[in-house]
Amino acid sequence: MGRTGGWQTTPTALRYDVPIFALRGQVMYPGIRSRIELPQTTFKALGKFMQQGNRSHKEGVGLLTTRPGSGELYEVGTLCHILAVNSSSSGEPTQGGNHGRVQLIVEGQFRFRVCSCNQTSPLPIMTVQLFIEPFTNEGINTTVLVLRMKALVLELMGPHRVANEDFQWPSTASLLTDAVGAALTPPSLELRQQILETVNLQQRLQLVLALLSREVEVQKSNADKGSSRFKWPQGRWTTNTLGQMGGIEDDVDDEASSDADLLRGKLSRAGLSKEAVVIARRELQRLRALQSHHPEYAVTCKYLETLAELPWKTQTEDCVDLAAARALLDAEHYGLHSAKRRILEFLAVQKLSGTVSGPILCIHGPPGVGKTSLGHSIAHALGRKFQRVALGGMRDEAMLRGHRRTYVGSCPGAIIQALQSSGVNNPVILLDEIDKLSHGPTFNPEAVLLEILDPEQNTGFIDHYVGTPFNLSRVIFICTANNTSLIGRPLLDRMELLELSGYTIEEKVSIAEAQLLPKQRRLHGLQLDESVAGSANAAAAAVTGKTVTNNVPLSITPAALVSLVSNWTSESGVRSLERRLAQICRWAVLQLQQSTAVVPPIANEHTAASSSSCEPQNEVVHALGHFPDIAGCMTVDTCHLQQILGPTLSEPALADQQLAVGTALGFGTSTLGAKSLFVEAVCLPSSSGPLKVTGGTGPVMVESIQAALSLLKSCFIGQHFPTGAIHIHVPCGGAVRDSSSSGLTVLLALASLLLQRSCHSDAASIGEVTLRGQVLAADGVRDAVLAAQRAGLRHLLLPLASQRDVLEKVPPSALGNLELHYMRHAREALAWMFGEASVVDVENRTVMGDVCSDANQMALQTHRGSGKGMSKPHACFSVMCDSKL
């Protein structure tokens, strides 16, 4: 018996039934190529065995060395793959009339140990246990031994032989040790077998290194240095072909040939374009000429696999049903009527024409309003596959167009990868957050999108990695953005903007009832199965004597949902609302788990506030779910929210606050929605400078402040205008302080300071003013109207040019008690806020109230009836008015 050198028998050992052939006078090592000859009868039996087990010739055969003298076989051998077959070898006729012998070119793969013998005739079949070389990092000891072994090999072969021969080192230390062992001529066959049976790498290295050192010493002592018996063996690391080894006509590496044949089949079924076919043929020829260990081999295989996986001709058939699409949009999205109408128009054109036509849709709006989900709905309505490409933070055009294959780790761009993942050439691709692409003096990814989103150019889009045109005209591209001002003008010109503004309170409540709350119940395990709910309802009916049909352990009353939206959320979308509903569901799960024990109320600083809103306290605790009802259900009402969610996040009702002189209320609008914005103004000594602006205001708002100040100076007599400096401050840290719609608010704050009259606390304004006093249209009017309604205001001053936007985008139900007043000129806003006799038209020498519109005059008289917020006119200003009249 030979040495096993660390063999272990484990339950997970790899065992195979393989045919065994005997070797005489030689030992086969892993990684070494050699020739064996078989009789025709044995070769036919080998073929039948492979076919019966559904194996290929790559499954391998086992080679065992015959013990000298006894004729028995060693127990440790080498599993070999058959690389090629040559049946042209001549020989004497054999029994049965078969002539010749078959020559096999084999390559050693793994060591194995015989476990049992299954059959001996007509072909020896044995069960063997494979030894798989572990993939571990070579330590310092192994590295030192490998370097020493390479130095001795070079010394033994000589530099002239290394230069003349096609020489290459094996890739691993194990293969190197086996190659050197095969090249040596040890004194005995047992010593060669010992090298094979020594599976421990360190021990095998030391054994072979000792034999190699002895061979070097023998060569040094020999006078004829060219008579060395050391010859580098043929193996998987060599560049010699199989034809050079044994006269085989098939001169390609077996592994490379199998990969090339597999890729050729994939490419033939992929339906490549004419240009891609030329490139694929060239790369396949290149792959066949490469060895599997060559660095370019894996790169070429990956490229050909990418070509084969691209959907050159595979596509889905559109199935557009407008009625079903409308029902789908209504089921998945509440409100958004203008967006739904535009999507249905898009689908109708697609159904009639059968091609993708028209501009690219760009859905923009605040976060959480459903931009991405609309893209899902479009794909669902068309019956197409959906892919999302996140553009946020992309700064390199190669991330969209792909890297050239000359770079290490190159890969296709995001567009080709999306097509590769979808498996079709006509998916719906959502380019998400297109406004968040990075820009710089040396990089601009938007330039690539100009080609991708242009129907006239994307028919021949060339990815740098693929290197051949690919047709993107069948793809439906949809973009999303929060702020369209950050998108370049050339790119914006290729898209049609579809705005999604914030939701009203009623819309948020409906969305919460129909979608968000059921989703959170399902995620938190609060949606009972019908069988469980039936048992619980039956038990509750037996106790209460009433029929109970409830399978929801948690329910929230409509009033509680309205309060939740109004007091615990302040965004335009519904993401914050969903997080609050998830918080309530987590609380409910905790209460259900603790319902078997009496749990004290939640102790925090807000308990007192919650107890005052819902009496008595023990009823609050009971209703909060510390004692769920007999059916295991809990109902959350308005009085429970503060104890569950904590203090409210929304600002208090602004209409109940008394504004100081020099303070006006407006709204800062941005892509995130609208928030209340206070503007404060005070007079300073003249030594402080003409104007001082603080509060982190941006350059746009600073210019609005300067324009409003110049407008007031032009309306007032110069000598009557205060000589001291004016300090303007914007204290609202959470609001946007660089809005282009705050000019009218700044004007009212400065007028309040000069008139020493306070603005009305129940009124706010939005709009921009010019130096001539015209009130320009404002952005984000819908968001401002909704924010004013949430803040409890009763009056909102708007530009007359924004009246159309209000009628189209703001439903009447969303206004509530809010009244809208449209202003054409700044003097109308001043007259409405401070009275008819407060402002003088310098050009016409008339009181401002005489030229106000009739509608505003009536609203002004009605509003003045209460006298709220009015103060006595400034004496100096009254004198100035009289002198001008």
C-alpha cells in the first residue's frame, strides 16, 4: 500500500464511478498531458458506458499505476479528461475481427483514491473518491519553496533551452510541483507514486525539492552538462497544440473548443445584426487560438456572452386596452387626473400607430408623489417589461455608454445592461432622477442622453463595450426628476414635462385608506387569514351576542387619518405618511403580543397632553389596545395619535398668530413643496448701511428684496422715505429661502414697516414684483395653496397670471375656507392689506383704492368689516398722501 499523505474520508467526499485503465512503468499527474492506447473492443465498451450514464467523454477516465512485480494496482491514481481521440493507429488484428488500436490524448485533472471495485469486465469500473485541491492563499513558506524550485529548474534546464523551447510556468504551486515531479527521473517507480499520493502541498514541495536538488548535483558532477535527463513536460500550461503532441488533427485546447462551440451555438440563436455577426466571427476565431489560462481568454468569453445575451430580435407584443389601462391607473394612483389623461393619450397613439412616437415623457414633482410607480403602470398597461436605471450621482459617460474593452474590468453601460436584464429589445426603461446627474468641466453624462433619448439617433446606438450598433428605437424611455431647472436646456428640449404636484389632504386620506394602510397591515402581519378571522369573529359573537365580520386587527378611523395627515405630515408626497402608518402598525403588533398581560400606559412627557384630549385616561388606555376586544381588534381614533406618535410636527395655525409691524407671511416653494415663510423688516441707524439682509437667503431672494425696496422708494416721496438703514431677516429655517416667488411678501413687509401697520395674520402672499409694480406669475402655486390651507389661513394673495394654474391644478374641495385674491399690480396688494387711503399713485396723483379692481374692492370691504389686524395709519405717511392729492 502506498502513502495517502493526508487523505480523509468525510460524508461530503466526492465519489464517482469511473472506468479504470492500468499504466505500466509510468505515473500520471494532474495537469500533465499524455497518450494512452486502447483496443477497439475496450474503446467501444468505454463509449457504451459513457452513453448509458448520459456522460460525455469529458467526464474522464481513471489511470492507476501497476505495482512492479505483483501486477496489482495502486489505490491512488489520477482522473483524466479525454482531450482527443485518434483511431488511425495501426496494429495487428484482434479477436473479433477488429483491427488497430485507439489512441487517446488525456490530461490529468484530480487525484483520486479507489473505494470499491464495481465490475472488471468488459470494462473495469471502480468507485473513487476525488481529492479537490483547496483554493487557499499560498503562505510565505510555500512561496519560498516555489521560488527555490523555479531557480533550480532554470539552473537545470539552462537559459538557452528555456529560450528555445515554448516554456511557461504553471499557474499554481501544486501544478508546478507535479510538473517537476513528472520531469524528474527518480530511481524507482515507488518514489514517483509517493509524489502522487502526497496530497499535502508542503510535504509534496519538500519531497520534490529534495529530488530536484539531487538532480542538480548529479548534473554538476557530470562532465557533459548537456546530458541532463530533465525535460519539461507537456501540460495545460504549455502553448503546444495537441497535434504537436500526438499527431491529432484537432489542434485546439479541449476546454477552449468546448467554450467556443457553446458560444457559437448561443450566438447563432441570438439573431445578431450584420455588423455583430462580423465581430462575433472574429472574436470566436480569436478565442479558439487562445489557451484557457490566457488572460484574454476570460475577457473574450465574457464579451461573446454579452453579445449572445443581448435581445437583438426578441421583443414583447404590445396589448393595449385603454379601458383596462384607465382602470389600472385609477386603481394604482389616486388623483393625478392630468397625468393620467396624458398617459392614456400616449397609449392611444401607441395602439393606433404601433410604433413609439412623440417626445420622451419626463415626470417631475416632489418626492413621494408616485413618479416611479407611474412608469410601472405604463409598462403594465402596455404588457412590456420594466427596467429602472438610477442616474443619481452618475458622473462618467462610460456608466451610460460602457467602458472600452481595453480597460480592466470593463462592462457595458447601464442602458445595455438594462436590455440584457429584461431579455427584450422593447422594454419600458425608467431613467430615474435625471436631474441628479453630476456635471463638471471635464465630464457631462447628459451628452450621452442626448443620443439615447433622440428617436432620430438612437436607432444605431453604439455602446463602447459592445462596439456595434444596437437599435434603441423600440424602447420606451420615461424620465423622472424633482427639479427641472437642473436639467440642461438641450436635454430638456427633447422631453415633454408632466408635472405631479403635491396631494391634498383628501387625496392623502384616500391613498392611505386604499393603499398605504393595507400595505402596512400586510407587512406587519396584521392581515388575518379568513380561517383565523372566522374563528375570532365567532368567539366574539358568542360573547357579545352580535355578528362580527372583521379580519383586520387594526383599524384607523377616518377622523384619525385626517388628523394624522394634517398634524403629523407636512410633505407634498405620502412617504412620511406611510412611515407614520408603519409606526402605528408596529405599536399595534406590540400591543397584540402583550395583550395577555396588563401593561401600563406609555410613560412620556406627552401623556398629559393626550389625556386632556380624550377623557377619561383609563378609557384611553383601553382603547389604545392594552386590552384588545374579544376578536383581537383595535381601533385608533384621533385622541390616541399623540400618545402613539408623539408631538405633532406641523406648525400651529398661523391665522391665530398676531403679526408684528414689519412682518409679512409668504411661502417658499421648491421641488419639495411649499412651506410658510416669514419676512421681518426693521429700521436701523444710518451708519449701519443702506440695506442688510440675513437669514441665509439666496441670491434670487436678495434681488427680490432690492427690487421691492426700490419700488417702494419710487412710490414714496424721496424726502419722506426713512433715512436709516433697513434690516430684512428671514427666520424660517425649514423653508426655502431662495424662492423666486417672495417679492410680493417682501414688499408687504417693507410697507408694513414704513406704514407702521401690521399685516393681517390670516393672509399670506406669493408672487414676484417688478420695478414697475407688476405682479408676475409664481411657480408652485398649487403647493402654496395647499400649504396655506394646511396652515389654517383664510386669505391668499396670488398673481392674476396664476389664476389659470389654480383652476387647472387645484380642486375646489381642497380650498376649504381659504379665499384666493388675484392681484395684477402691487398697489392692489398694498390697498388690500393696508386700506385704500394708504397708498398713493405717484404717476396719476390718485389714491390707490380708486384704481383697484371691483372684485378686490368688495373682498376688501368685507374683510375690513371685522377690523382684525388694523391699526391707525402712520402720521407722516398720511401727510404725504394729502400733499400728493
